Amino acid sequence: MNTIPVSVVTIVKSRQEALQNLVLGLEKSDVWPAELVIVHMNEPASELTSENFPIRALWFDAGEKLPLAAARNFAAEQAACPFVIFLDVDCIPSPQLVGEYFNACQKAQHLWIGPVRYLRQGATSESDFLQQMRELSTPDPVRAELREVNYALFWSLNFACSKEVYDRINGFDTRFTGYGAEDTDFGFMARESGVPLSVADAVAYHQYHASYDPPLNHFEDILMNASTFFEKWQKWPMEGWLKKFVNAGLITWNDDGIKIVRKPNEAEIRAALKS
């Protein structure tokens, strides 16, 4: 099978089983990447190996609990190839993903994103789940049929670009710490830099894990990052979540800023866990 000059990178925190499934998906690719770079955030580097492509697992500590922006920049710096595919650790690539992104990046110096489908709970326990991922999944409810994507809908779950484009965008803004808004900011930076955002037919399958609506487990990160985003762009991100925080009596929010009325308690956080 062919190996092509593209690096796949992923950043990881406490997702070992998901990471192993990502590697299994890459091993089933129609073409193999030249390398997989795994960046472990504040945890020991894994010892995963593959017979089909080299794996470099690296430890990264940015002095914060979940340094998403800084870790992605570090991963991009470590990538040895001119084209880089960024996959969330919870994503399993379809067999066509690597080749589709490589062809797209060769075709145009764009920022490329691919569709994401969500695997149902228990899907990865099926003995032959890699052959059934489409049947075991549902499309993203917002971006499923979009062929032209607004920059505000950029996501970091599944995207690719050349290192040249990444540098032109200036990477992820490390003023965003922890969870929230760093994706949208990257999309806005791409627009500001004159980089077109386009869709490639590079499907990734997102593995089920517990999640919260609203994500009260990231309450303070979201507020801090929303304020940083507003200062930068004079526009609020994550408005749906902020409205839910207001309705729950947790914050006051207007264009003068956000003020915490009280923090969510453990019972409220548990109640926000999606079934």
C-alpha cells in the first residue's frame, strides 16, 4: 500500500481507548500517512506502535490543565510533512480520509474541513465496528449537508491544511486556555488572513463519550474564553451556552461583559450530563 507525505496529528488527555481506535482506523486507510504524531497533554506519552506507519508520541506541558490551543500548535511544529491532518482523539478516520485530504491540500492552499458522523453509544464494542461505522453513526446535525461552510462553523475535530497555510493563519491563539472558542477564533483568523475555508469528502467518525449540555463542567473556561473572543472580535461566541447560563441564574451577560452570579453546583453539573 502507498504511503503519502502527510502527517496526522492528534492531541490527547485521558483518552487511551479512543486513541487506540484512531490508530486502528488509520491502519485501515486506503493510503497510509507518513507518520502519526500524538501529543499528550500533561500525561505520560503512550507506547503505541504500528507496522504501517511510524508513531511519535510526545509529552506536552503548557502549565495549564487542558492546553488545547498550545498543544495543537506544538503538534503542527512537530509534523515532518508539508501537509498536516488534525484529528480529534475521539475521531476514527474513514478509509478515504487521508487520501481525500492529501488530494485537497495539493489542489489548493485552503483550510479544509471534513464531515463528522457520531457513533452511537457502544458502537466501538462491536467486533467488526470498523467495517460498520457508517451504519453505526448519525451525521452532525448542523454541518451534515454543508458544502460551503461559514467560518464561524469551523471545527478542529477533523481538518487539514498545509504547514504554509497554518503559519499564515498564525496557528491557534494561546490566549484561549482550556475548553471553548479556540476553534471559532481559528476560523475567524483564517478569514482575516484571506485563507478560503472549504469542505473535503474526508469523513471522520466521532466515538461516543459522556458530554454535557450546557457544558457546566467547563463553566469557568467558557466564560474566560468568551470574554477573550469578544475583546478580540467584538462578537460573542458560544451564545447558546451563555444564554443557558443566564437562564440558570449563573451569570449576567451583556456587551459590557460577563459577571458570575454563582458557580454551578455538583448537582447541576450532573443534571447537565446528556443521556
